[in-house]
Amino acid sequence: MVKQISIFLENKAGRLANVTRVLGENQINIRALSIADTSDFGILRLIVNEPEKAYEVLKRDGFTVSETEVIAVEVPDSPGGLATVLDIMGEASINIEYLYAFIGKATDDALVIFKVENPERAMEAFESKGIVVLDSSKVYRL
């Protein structure tokens, strides 16, 4: 499992810049991010190299922060690669709450972050079909 940091942000100019500035000043590197927003607020989801430290410094600086465990999976970086992984989830009847992807530097595959309702069952389903589930230390070093 990988720790994801989620930050609640008001939709105001400079709020995202403030988050990235705080992280940068504390030598925390962003590995992946996703933003979901409405007209009034957004949720910034981050995978960083030091999630515990990121949580503490953001909290200290007044941000509303939470930690969530997610799964990082290698997905073939080819047409239909994601469909193959999603089919595994469907066969195992695992609901996906959200996902986002990024290209990793350490592999030729794409990396997809999944938030699912039953992470243990999802990891078992992936591994039984030969899909690589990355451990947190590898993801944080990308």
C-alpha cells in the first residue's frame, strides 16, 4: 500500500501554489497528483516521497489534510493495457472509487494509483493475474 496525502483547498488563487511551496521548502518531492474540484473547493491528492513529513508540515501550515492508503499498479503502457487491469477489478467485483495515472521513470509501464473499497482483495486479484503491485518504498523513490 502507498500513502496518499489529500488536501482540501478553497478555489482561490494561489492555494495550490502555497501547497507546493510548503512541500518544496521542506524538501518533499511530488511523485504524482490529481485534483478534483467544484466551483467552491478542490481536493488535491498527492503521492510524495515522504508522506508522513508532508502530512505534518501541511497540517502545521494550516491546511486541512488527510492520509489514505491506495494501491500503485504497473499497467502495460500500450493500447488496452488499462482495460486489462480494469477487467481484473470487474471480475473480482471490486469497486473503484477513483484512479489516476502517471508514467514512472523506473519502468516502461505506466503506473496507476487506485483507491478501491477493498484494497486487500484488489491486491490479491492483481497479483493472481500477474499484475505488479508496487510497494510504497519503490513508488516514493520514483
